[in-house]
Amino acid sequence: MQENAEITPDLKKKQILEAAKQVFGKYGFTKTTLDDVANAVGMKKASLYYYYNSKEDLFKDVVKSETDELIKQLEENIFKLKSLTEQLISFVKIRIDYLHKLINLHNLAASIIIEVRPICESLYREFSDKQVEIVSKILSDGIKNHQIKQLDVHRTAKLFILAVESIAMRDIWKSKFSQEIDYKSIEDDSLFLTELIINGIKK
């Protein structure tokens, strides 16, 4: 791909992100360099610095584009379902599928996930807040439809997200030593927890 003066900055940035996804997937976060990304998108490294000052900034944008896509998937699919039980179970399953896809796409070992988490801390908080909003809506609708008891919606949603995130991070941390992330364990425990919560709050 050759540099083109007529390409708008927004389009060029999109091309850089798409190329970066492929490069991170091929080499992993640690081994990828900005030179690799510049070569993949067909531009000089100096030109790439106009858009990104570091590999970490570029990686954050790649992850943000995918977390935004996950939020879109959650909103499009969950609220088509009728019952709170179906919605929360679907939320957990879509979220785990996303985690699996993200880790495989970027060839992320557990040690790298733990390494990049501080880099993406603000993005992680934003992503967590958006998930809390979705679960809060599920719970609010459940109260309105007389499916569950009256409760502190926002607090319950925050604790639910914290719990499912903790289960995932537990298995990611364990895989530092076994090299394999046990997605079945993450899903089984997350769904078990979800059913416990539902049984505790339903009328």
C-alpha cells in the first residue's frame, strides 16, 4: 500500500489500525514494533509518528476499537431477548467469546495481558463503565417487568461486572504457569455465578 496524499487523516488512521491488528496478531504485543506497522500499512515510520507516538498508544486504539465493537454486539443482541435470565446469560457468553477472540487475534500470552493492563487502565475503566450501564438497564427492566425484586441497580451491576472480570483474570493469571487459558472454566464459573445472582434477586 503506497502513501496517498489524498487519503484523509481519519481514513489513514483506520488503515493503520487494521494493519496494526494483523501485525499484533502475527508477532504479539511485545515483539511488534512501529516499523512493522509502518511497513504493513505502506508508510514511513516518521509519518506513522504523526498518528501515534508509541506502540502502547497504537495498541490502546486497537483494543478500544474492539471493545467498542463488543459493546455494540452486546447492545444489539441482548435487548432482543425477553427475560432477564436470558439477557444476563447472553451477556456473559458474548463477553467470554470476545475475550477469547481478542487474546487469539493479538497472540496475547497471559504475561502480556497482565503487562499491558496498566497501559490500558483508563480504557479498561471506560469499558467497565459501559458494561455496568448495560447490566444496569437489564436490571432496571427486570424490576419494571416484575421479574426481580427492588434493589440498588447500579451497585448490583458494578458488583456483577467486578465478579465476572475477577473470574476471567483468575484464570488468565493461572495460565501464566500452565500456558493455556481455560475458557471453559471461565464460562462455567461465570454462568454458575450468574445463576446464583439471578436466583437471589428474582421474585
